[in-house]
Amino acid sequence: MTISAIAEVYLAHLQAEGRSPSTCATTKRTLALLVAHLGADRKVGDVVAEDLEGFFASEAATKQRGKPRAAASVAQLRGIVRAAFAWWQQDVRTPTPTSEPREAGPPPSTPAATPTQAPTVAPGAAPPASTPAQAPQPLVPAAAPPPGRAIYLDLSYQGQPVRFAKIEIDRARLHGLRRLVALDAQGRECESALLTRDGRYVLQHGSTADLYINECGDAVPRRELVAVDEAGALLSASAPTPNGPREIMGPLAAPELLDYVVVRVDALLPVTVPAKLAQALGAGALFRVPHQPRPTVAQTPAFLLGGEAGAFLIQVEPHGFDYVGPDQPALPADDPDEDDLDVFAFPDNFGGPDVSA
């Protein structure tokens, strides 16, 4: 497995564990520096301790925007890299007692399956009558199978097991990234900064932070924050969804999705999919899946959507807005008898001429 492949698999592993978006983003930036230093096509098994020490001493790991990194930032970078390699050594590279290390694929206990499975007929029963209806459209994989250790989504549809392999869709990988660089008259790169109102101080990048404070002005850690309602009563968080198969609900009408905002999309590669579900997804049907990766007071369902490009898992959150449709009442029209107010008709307190004319 290459360095770039293990980086993607490790990021998917952190996301499956429910790590915060900021943790995953920091890990992604750090591993990108490591991949650029060692080479994307280099095999992970060829990396030795001297290679990591060379990366830790490189300018990419010790400096940021031409300035030395803070000690805490350097320690965080080293910890991320070592944790990634430790995870690879323990969870991916270590062989099991009954088999050799495998690439992506279903577990040994899972029978081989095609994207669609034909319905079975009981012995002695008449075969189902053939109809001129169009055959179920196969689910087209939206991307290549995930390298290394795959992350599976186990579901259930009308009592039949369903399994997909998940691949997170990264917008940066699809469309690339653009960065606007400001240059001075000599062509040197500029950095953004904040100027205080009195003009005495210039606050460069990294010199400000957001924090929560209580009524006494003391900082409050995020882990101590709790959710309350409008009356100040404590809200209880619901437990995460279990790891076992979850029943797929639907098909649903498309407006069901309009009450939410999309926070993440995963491409789904079919491993075991019943023929009826495959046909519905191929026709663009929408399904709902119970999904809550971590304890939260908000409802975080997920939707299963299919089409010509494949199947996708759409994770959403309530947006809190009322839907405005064609039946929305029109706003009341302005009263023509209402006097227009002249915003420039200032009162004259000194007996002078009217200045509003």
C-alpha cells in the first residue's frame, strides 16, 4: 500500500470513529505534508524511522508560511504522523491467525455477491411470470474501490441484508483547490492581518482565537458545554445508532430532503444489494436511513439516493427554516394613503429657514 493510500484509509477510519471535523481536517493537512515529502507512490512498508525523522526535521514540518512553527504545533504534527503509522502497524498490517493480510473486499464470512441478487423460488412453486418491464438498472460505482481497509455500511431492506462500501466524496479532489495570493509591488507574498481600531497593534495570523466565557469572564472548555432549550432546561442527547444493520425506510418523496442541509456525502459501492432495492436506486429513488454517528440533541438522519452515477449516502442536519412554496401568501401592499416620511426633514430649533426643501 502506498503512502497516499494509507493516508486516505486512515482519514476514513477517523471519520468512522466519529472524530470531529476539525481533527480530521488537521490530520488531512498533516498527512498531505508527509505524502509530499516521502512521495505519493512510495510503499508504506519501505518507510523506516529515519524517513520519519527526516520529515520531522524538514522545513514543511518545522515552518509554516516561512515562520517557525510553535512548539505545540510541532508536537501535534509528530503525534498525528506517529498515530497514523501505529494504526497501520496494528490494525492493517498485522495478519489474522486464519488468513493473510487482504486488500479491500468483504470479510471472509461474507459470501461473494454481485451488485444484484435474483429472487429465489421455493421448490415446487411456479416461477414468477415474466413481464415486459425494463430490467433493473445495475448500480454504477461512483468511484474506484477504497484502497486498503474498506469501511462498510450494513443495512437491511425488507428483511434482506444490504452492504455497501463507503467512500467519502472530497470536493477538493473532484474540482481542485484555488488559493488567492496577494503580492506587494516587489512580488512578495503578503499575509492578512487585523489592525486594532486605535491603529496601535497589528494582529497577524494565529494571534486571535474564539472561546466561550461564563458570566464571570472565565473561559469554558468546549467539553463542558451543554445544550439547553429556550427556557434554559437541559436537553438530553440521544445515543448513537448501533453498528448492526439498520432498516431502510422508503421510498420517499423528494421534498423529504428539503427540510435538511447536507453536511457530508459518501459514494456507495454495492457489495450485497437485493434486486428490488437496486432497481429502485437505479431509477433515482430516495430512502431514509437512521444515522447518528455520535451523541447529539439534534436529529441527524441520512438519506440513500441512487441514479445513473451510482448510489450515495447523504448525511444531513435540520436547517430550521420554513419552506416557502408557490402557495406562500403575498406580503401586504403598501398603503397609498400613508404619508411619505422625508428622512431629510430635520427640525429647525433655531428659527432658521426650512432645509428640507
